[in-house]
Amino acid sequence: MKRISRPPEDREDLKEFEQLFRYLQPRLYAYCCKYIKEQELARDIVQECFVNLWENYENVKISYEFYLFKAVHNRCLSHFRAQHVHAEYEATVKEKIRELEFHPELPSPLTELYLKEVNTLLQQSVAELPEKCRLIFMMSRYQEMKSQEIADTLGISVRTVDAQIYNALKILKLKLKDYLPILIFLFPHFFSH
């Protein structure tokens, strides 16, 4: 496959790039699937590598084939590194939860820092709730008002109050899903219906 030598806007270059794509895409996809078992992710990785080549073709000083195979290989490695980091973080979080469950009276400086971070995330997530939803949720959780009291104060139905609290919990659980076990342990009243 010859190298593209003119700006990518040129129709001839586009045609050559499409030929390159048709020629290499199946091989790159098969190569990627040796490492990545999720087919959709493998397709995305190959697609991203082609996009990257298209955007940087002038700077590529080696054959496009070699460049693309190397790029796919590197993206696969990056994916595994990210998975490994995520798994390590998840293991650390689980360990901290166990530590807190068994020894809540002995927090370490690292645990205190972690708790502060989790609390900040919770407060930010509450602040990002839709206005009416946030107001009702804060009245319920921070001021410990009953649904009827909130309804009377705001001049709305108890059913609306309960629906807004349910929506707030749904949003918070989704946003904070990675921290949910520790949050439920630390703030059980926040996440009860």
C-alpha cells in the first residue's frame, strides 16, 4: 500500500485511505481480538487507530501497516493497564470498607482521607441534583423532615415528595455506584427509602 502524499482533503487521498482501511481493518480487528475478547471494544480500538492515523498521517514516518498494528497493540496494553488499575482501586475500596466495619474506632490517616473524599463526592452529587429534587431531598435527609411535613411546607402532595426522594436516590446511587457500599455503611439514613 503506497503512502498518502497529499493533504487528506484531496479526493485521491481519501480514496487511498479507504482502500487502506478495507485492506487492513479485518486483519487489525482479528489481531485485536486475540487480546480483547469484547468484539465491540475491539472494533472501537481499531476504529480509533484509523482515526488517529488520519489525523496524524503527515507525522507518520513508517509504513501505515506497521503504524496501525503498533497502535492497536499499544491500545490493547493501555486497556489492560486501565483494567488493572481499576481492579486494584476496587480491591483497596473493599479493604477499606472491611477495615471500617471491623474497626470503626481506629481510622488511619489514609482512611480519614478516603472518608473525606467520599463525603465530598456525596455532597457534590447532592448539589448537582435538579433544583426541586435537591430541595426535597435535603429537607428529608439533612433536616430530617417527614414527607408530610415537606409536602405541607412546599404546598405539594406527599406523593410528589416521595417521587422526588426516590428520583434523588436513583440518581445518587447511579452517580456514586463505585462508592455505594462505603456510603451505605457510613450514611445508612441517606440511602434508605
